[in-house]
Amino acid sequence: MSEHFIPLSVPNFSGNEKQYVNDAVISEWVSTGGSKVTDFEEKIAEYTHMPRAVACNSGTSGLHLALLAAGVGAGDEVLAPTLTFIAAVNPIRYVGAQPVFIGCGESLCLCPDLAREWLADHTEMRGGKCTNKRTGAHVKALMVVHVFGNMAAMPALVQLCGEYGLTLIEDATEALGTTYTEGPYKGRMAGTIGDIGVYSFNGNKIITTGAGGMVVSNHADWAAHAKHLSTQAKADELQFLHDEIGYNYRMTNLQAALGLAQLEQLEGFIAHKHKMYGFYRERLDGKNGFRILPFRAGVRSNQWFYSLYLEDARHERDAVIAALREKKIQTRPVWALIHEQADYGTCERFGTQLAEDFRAKIVNLPCSTNLTEEDAQRVVDALLAL
Ligand SMILES: *Cc1c(COP(=O)(O)O)cnc(C)c1O
């Protein structure tokens, strides 16, 4: 019997997706107008316990809007992770600012201790602004990514940003549903703790709208501004008056229809992610030179992506990936580090050693919300045979 292909991460449309999308088509509201967009915004606001959510057409556009709403602009500098997908960093450049790359901690997320060390050594207060002593630029914000759905160290980051007057922007594109279960932020979700946060509904995220994003903020005026910018900054509907440079970033009604159906299933998807994470962990952690990296304690993570860590040097990342591909199992390495990418090679970076280790030794395992135990067992068997 020829074995079927096991993908890394595919969407799961087993709910009301077809019905809601059909409703949108029948209503002829397929574009950025339409009640499903505001419905979806309200439901995400409710789910994340935020006063408001602003829907947009991708996580990347959401991050761009977040930086604009935060007033990050030309000549500013933003502390950012190097271990991330590049869409967390490119929007810093869209607004004319520069990233300063900071390494990660064991959580894979930007390390507050490294950020503190860099800030202490490389900045001073000038005119009340945290200023890079070398470049003279205003270090205005810190962009943290909740990598693979793991919660970043938010209490330490909030403290640090408070001390240095930095705006804290959360790229929670991978972390919808990740929630503190203890500590000072008990009950608070990734994306809702800093000044402004962004979710993504790209096809590989925990829920999808095909492409889409959502901005939430603890500053009501920032959320309102993000919405305004996403809708071409139209100040007068009838007269087509625009009061600043806006963008065509609004989510469509078709996307929102998909999102509403997906959101109904989110908690079920998270439960499945937990079950399959446990399945891999039990069979692979500490076995055959492998570790399954943990998620932060004191947090109900959405456990979006699972990280196999190749602890034993006899396992080489690309060889492992190739051996699994031979068996029709799709895996992938963690992203190439951003400070090594074409347009970021000259940027300042600090403490990137652990990120380099993770880059060399992590392989992400199949984690779809419809992954079966039979398929996961095939992945386990293939790995234990190496
Ligand atoms: C997916 C993702 C984004 C971008 O989201 P899109 O919806 O694909 O534009 C940004 N940052 C990280 C870390 C992501 O994983």
C-alpha cells in the first residue's frame, strides 16, 4: 500500500465554512463592506477580552498598521527578534524605521535580559527619549513575537519597555488563544498585554480566513486610527475626502465569513493541538537524541507549532528533513535568521547565539488540526528509525 502524504500544517474546514461563505456570496457582500467583517471583529474582541478589534487583510498589513498607529516612523529604531518570520520585521522598514536584532531565550521568543543588556550598554536618555548612542536614533518600540504560539516573557518585557519608554508591539500572529493561567497577567492573552497586538489568519495559522489579520489595542484611539488607515483614511464617505495617506488593508466579507466559522472551532483546534503535542512528546522527548521543546509553564498555549530539537549532533537538520520527505512526511527548519537575510545584513544585532543554535537544530513536525494518531505515529516511527 502506498502511503499518503502527511503535510506540515493545512487548514481544517469541518464547520460552518461553506454555509457562511455561501451566505456572503448570496448577499452579494463579498468585498470590504458587509456585516460579517464587523461580526468577526466583535467575536474576536469578545474572545480576546478586548474592547475592540480591527480586521485587516493580512497579519503583515496588521503589523504595518500597528507600527503606524504607534507613531513609529522614519529614523526610529525598533528592537526586534531575529528568530522569526520576516513579516514581523519588514513592516518596520515600511515605516522607514530600522530594526535592532535581539536574540531569543529558551522560549524561542525575544529575550528580555538580552534586550535589557543592549539597552543599558547602547542607549542613553536624550531629551526624554531612549537614544541609540552610536546612531543618535530614537529607540521607540520593541516588537515581540510569540513564536509558534508560545507566550513571550511578558511581565519582564512590559517592565523593560516601561523603564525605557518603549512602545510594546506584540506579533501574536501565531498565538491566538495563548493565555496566561497564572502570574500578574493571569487570564490575559498574547496580543493583549502590550500597547498593540496583531493576529494572523493566513492558511497555516491556527484559524484561517485564507488571508487576514486583526489588530487589538489597549489604546482606543490607536485601534480607531488603525481602522481609519486600513480603509484609505476616508474622512468623508460621500465626498471622498481623505485626511492622510491610507491603505487598502480592510478584510473582505468573504474572508470574515470563513473566519466566523473557524472561530467557532478554535477551542476544539487548540484541544487537538494539545493532544497531538502530548502524543509526540511522550514518544520522542528524550528518545533517540531528540527533544520536543516545551511551551512556557503558567500559560495555556495554543501549541500552534511543535519543535523537534536535534540534541544529538549525529542528527543533521537537513538530512532529517530529507529522510522524512522520502517517507512522504513534510517538515521544515525554523526560519533563516532575519539578521542574515539580504536586506538586514548591516543591522545591529545582539546576543543571537541561541537563535543560531535553534536555527540549526529545530525541525517543525506535522501539526494540522486534523492530524490523526495513525499519521503522527508514522512521523514518530520515521524519526525513531533515524
Ligand atoms: C504569519 C506571520 C506573520 C504574517 O502574517 P500574514 O497573515 O501571513 O501576513 C507575521 N509574523 C509572524 C511571526 C508570522 O508567523
